[in-house]
Amino acid sequence: MPIVSGRSRPWTDHRLAVEGMAWKYRTGAPWRDVPERFGKWNSIYKRFNRWAEGGSSE
């Protein structure tokens, strides 16, 4: 998992974000329908894109 640098806000729980991503793909729902219990859908979406592109920071 990416390491938090001192210049940005700390990441929320990686486990919740991964569970939110899994929920989205398991159900086939749009990103906006990811339940709030996993965190903000936009944050999960952005994290997924960063990880998918191979970026490990920010």
C-alpha cells in the first residue's frame, strides 16, 4: 500500500476503500452508488484510478 508522505492529508483506511471497490465490481453498480460505509465514492474512485495507473503516492 502507498506510504503517506508528510505533505498531504493521510489516506483513509485502505481496507474500506478496497472493500468499496470490490462491492462496486461485485454488484456492477456505478461508482456513485457505492455505500457511504466504505467512504466517499469519489475518494474510492480516485484511489482506484491512481492504483490502476501504477501510481503509489498522493
